[in-house]
Amino acid sequence: MTVTTSAEAPIPVGEVSRLIGGWIDRLGAVWVEGQITQLNRRPGSGVVFLTLRDPARDVSLRVTCYRAVFDQVADLVREGARVVVFGKPSWYAARGELSLRATEIRAVGMGELLVRLERLKRELAAEGLFAADRKRRLPFLPGCVGLVTGRASAAERDVLENARLRWPAVRFAVRNVAVQGVHAVSQVVAAVRELDEDPAVEVIVVARGGGSVEDLLPFSDEELVRAVAACVTPVVSAIGHEPDAPLLDLVADLRASTPTDAAKRVVPDVREELARVGQLRDRARRCVEARLDREERGLAGIRSRPALAEPYGLVEGRGAELADLVGRSRRALGHLLDRARADVEHTRARVVALSPAATLRRGYAVLQRQDGAAVRAPDEVAEGDELRARVAEGTFTVKVSGA
């Protein structure tokens, strides 16, 4: 569309901006490649702002995208990274700025490889292979340590020397394999499985001295990750590469920062253990001595009590109390017996005084008929009856001569 203008008939700035926006709107979505020079992710904002630069032509283009679009590559893309962006050019008429609204972002070169590794990482994590509850504790003092590493490598030397310095009696079952290249995965997997099947091996160390991202790719291979996850024997990953940890670090039961660190984690230090044993022995001795001292003080306190310090004194005191009680009981019983005796004598005296025998002793006699009945009146007998007379000293027979 052609616009006719002149010095006498110019068009307003807003009209020019509107026309430019119309021309840009007719341009469809395009794929754009460039290097990220500025990256702005504002907290809480749903939009991410970045700037793409063409280093060859020194041209920059402002790019905006939704946070959900950027989050798909957020772990792999940072300032300085090369990316390919699919988006539609947009003209902001108020400020006269051209930008690109992106709907997809892809990493280029190594970034694309990292994206694939990130996707594999998420898949394996979703299966639970990296879960913390799957991690097994290492044995305190393994009898035999399996070591998978490169032949005559610095990693092998570091593990063997540092482990033997810490615990000279440690034994190793070393499997030398290729740690990079096309044969690395198959050889490492075979060595890990062989050591896992050996009942003498109690822990397996996979060691490499670090390297570039490309060199460490075998240790992020899915086959190796699944082989380590299936191991019964605890596995220690000692790749020695901090910035970009391979997937082996995530599935292993323990991740060591370097091969030297792996040697320190696998076997204890004999000097430290001897010192710890000495400390425990001293603590045990102090505990036993403190217990003995406490028990001795307790026994001394018990022995100082009167019941044990003077046991006969307590018995003698009780004996005196018992003797006093016996005396009191005897006196009480004597008093009771004397009183009872006096009562009996008094009663006996009364009985004697009131008895017929006493009356007879005063000269009286009792006359009884032949049937034993006492004669109380003269008319109870007749002349010529024989009666028995009872006196104090006996009886005799009398005959009635007259009434």
C-alpha cells in the first residue's frame, strides 16, 4: 500500500505507526534464531521478556512469551544461550517498538541435547527411580568394594589410594571399562551387573574424573540408569563433575562429588574409629565408675541407719518393752487372781455360814421319817414312829414316845 505525502501534506506520527503495524500484522509467524543477551523473569509476572541478538549483524530483537512457554526450557536456557524461537512479529504503536511474541522456544546444539536429557530425567523421576526412599544405606565397613572406572585413570588411583590410607585392610574388585565413547554404556552396565551378582561385593563405586557434557553422556544413558536402579548392592556415583550432574548421580544410593570423596564415604578412617573407640571406652569407664560411686554412697547411707548400724540396740529395746509388758500382764493377772480368790473365800464363808451343817454344829438336829422327809411339825409323826436324827457329826435312830 502506497501513501502519498509531501511537505505541505504530511501525515501524523500515529498514522505512520498504524500503517507500520498493519504491514507487520500481514507478516505471519516465523522461526527466528539468535542468542539470548537479556533475560527478565519478574516474580509473580505471567510474561517473560528477553532479547535475541544476531552476533554476525549486531542486530537485536525484543521477544516476549508467556511463562508457561519459557518454563519448558527454563532449566537449560540462560543468558548467552542460542535458541530458536517460533513467534509472530508484533508492533507496539504507542511507543513505535517492534517485538516478537513467542509461542515456542527450542535450544540449539548442546541445548537441544540437554532438553532431551531433561525430558528423560522427568520420565525416570515420574517412575520413582530417583525417590529418596529407594536409597540404601552403605555398609559401615565393607569387606569388598567393587570399583568400575577407566583403566589406569586418575579416578582409579584416587579411590584406591585414599581408601587404603583410611582403612588398609579394605579389598577391591576393580573392573576397568571405557568411560566415554560408543562402548562406554555397554561396558559400564556389564561391569555393574557383574559386581552386583558377586556376593562378596558389598558396595559398588562408579568413578570418573569429570569432563565435558559430551564426555559424561554415557552416565546419563537410560540403560545404565535402569541397571543401577535394579542393583541389590548399594551404588556410589563418583563422576566428579559438579555443574552438570549426570542422571547416574540421581539414581545412585549416594552421590560423591569426586572419586576421592567416594573413597572417604565408602570406608571409615581407622584413626578416627580408634579415637572414637577410645572415647567410647573412656565414657563407659566413667559411667561404670559413677554408677559404682553412687551405689557405694547408697550402701553407706543404708549402713548408717540405726537398723543396720546398731541392730542389737533395736532388739534390746524391744526386749525391754516386751519384759515390761510381760511384767505388767503378770501383775494384772495376779491382781485378778487375788481378787477372784477373795471373792471365792467370801462366797465360801457365806455358804458355810448359811449351810445346814453350821446350824447342826450349834446343837440342832434334823429329824427325818423313814422316807427321808424332814419332820417340820409334831402332827407329822405318831407315837411309836421311828425317826432318824441327823446331827453335825452323824445320824442315829429315835422313837417317838409321845406327842
